[in-house]
Amino acid sequence: NATPRDRLRIAIQKSGRLADPARALLASCGLSWRESRDRLFCYGETLPVDLLLVRDDDIPGLIADGVCDLGVVGRNVMTEQDGERRAAGKPTAYRELRALGFGDCRLALAVPEGWEWKSPRQLDGMRIATSYPALLSQWLADEGVSAEVVLLSGSVEIAPRLGQADAICDLVSSGATLAANQLKPVATLFESEAVLAGPVHEFDAARGELASMLLRRLDGALRIRH
Ligand code: PRP
Ligand code: ZN
Ligand code: MG
């Protein structure tokens, strides 16, 4: 286990929607860092709390493996990866500790603008491109729809135009990406925002105290914002 015993390590997104607000929120808890040259690791100065800057999709796995103690990540990513772990017979390894009130978005099913949308049953026999196979498959099962899930790790919105899929299931925030690709959202599968994630197990004494202090400060910072 590579985790240091006496310092807390928090994974946040290196770049993207959650990166700046995550850092700002942690800074408002009284944390400050000295950045490494490559900007992948920030060494905590005021407290022994370090940051690891990574791809958001890697954050749940880093917590599951004990490489990081906490992470700021979209609830969508956490829930999707938890579903994938379950499907693979692995136990739940992380949990949502706090909702953070930023990074709001939804996982939506979107179809070409020209479609007349009536019900999910229209998707029977169709191909749906997504980076969220677990959440999409669950929704399809709930709706009693039998469709093919086409797994893409990015640029999902272009799949219908390329003839790779008939519809897509992707995150929608402003809606600009869908509009730019002549797609329209027709169903919401999941509402998301940034959350603080941590392991299902308790921390050992030293890091447990640090984590509780951070959570107390975080609750104070969140109260002031709302
Ligand atoms: C999501 C999604 C769309 C975009 C939608 O990607 O995949 O590309 O945001 O946002 P909009 O409705 O405001 O246009 P995101 O950049 O969050 O992350 P990713 O790089 O992990 O796909
Ligand atoms: Zn991502
Ligand atoms: Mg994207």
C-alpha cells in the first residue's frame, strides 16, 4: 500500500470543469500548496494535505486502490464506476462523503433533432453511444428497452453523424455540445454534481483526525456559500 501514513492525499481533476472550483473550495478550508514542476502533485504547506492532479475518471480507482484518501469527482463518474465494479463482481470501495454544490450536470439520452420523440421504447434495437455503460444499461433495463450499448471514451456526440450509433447518452451541462451536433436531450437518467468521495473503510488514527478536521472546515465553507 503506497499511501503515506501521516499525510492526507486528495485527488482532484487536473484540468476541466471541476479543477478550479475544487482547488478553490479546498483553499477556502485553509489549505495551501507548493506545486511541483510538472503540476501533478501539490505538496500541502499549511497542513499535511497533498493534492494529486489527475483525470477525473481515474479518481474512484485511486481511492479504491488506497493511492489517494479522498477525491473531488462528479457523482456520475463515481456511480458509473461503482456499477462497473459491481458488474465485475468487485465490492463497493468508495462512498460519497459530501455533495459540493458545483459542477451540476445531468446524464441525458439525446437523439437527432429531427426525431419525433414519444417514448424510450423507440430505442428498441437501436445503438446508443456512451461513456456510461453501467448507468445506461441500468436505465434501459428499467425501461424494458433492448438496445445495443456502444462504448466510446470520448467525442460521444459525434457518433450519430459518423453512423456509429443512432442516439447517445452523455453529460449535458449548458447543452451547447448537443446543439452543436444537432442532437436534442429527451430523457434524464441521472442528476450529478461534484462530490467529495472517500473510501468505505475508516481511516487509521492519524489520517482520520486530518480527514475529520478537513470535513469540519468543509462543512463551514459550504454553509457560507449556501
Ligand atoms: C461533457 C460531455 C460533453 C460536454 C457537455 O464532457 O461529454 O462533451 O461536457 O457540456 P455542455 O452541455 O455544457 O456543452 P466534459 O468536458 O465534462 O468531460 P470529459 O472530457 O470527461 O468528457
Ligand atoms: Zn472525464
Ligand atoms: Mg466530453
